[in-house]
Amino acid sequence: MPEKEIGKITHYYGHLGVGIIELSDNLKVGDLIHIKGHSEDFNQSVDSMQIEHVSVTEAKAKDAIGIKTISKAHPGDKVFKVTA
């Protein structure tokens, strides 16, 4: 499936299972993303996201969002949006 790089993980809160993504493109709830790093490589749907602890349905480039991840992520991991 085609993918487009849309950001990177800047922080990961292991006790919450939440990754902070600094976006370089738009993202919305329902999108499928692919997180790839040196030790992680997984796809997941964006079920919810937050900006400054406030739930949002979409975010734009330069926003820093928090999402719950299905697997551990690491700072520097790349985030791609999977396109149909």
C-alpha cells in the first residue's frame, strides 16, 4: 500500500502507551498510520488523538499530537499515513 511520511515520534510515555507525534502533514481520526523505527514496525488506525490534552478529530502540519499506540514507539521513529 502506498504511504506518505507525515511526521515523527518525539516522545513516548511507556506507562500510558502514548506517543507524541510532530506532524509535517494533516492527520485525522480514522486514518491508518504506519510507525517504523529501528526496532518497531507496525500499522494502526488512529482511534483518537489529543492536542494539549484536548481531544481533536483532525490535526495539521506542525501540530504535536498524542495518540495511544498499539505497540511501543521510540523518539525518532517515522510516522507514515497509509493511502488507499
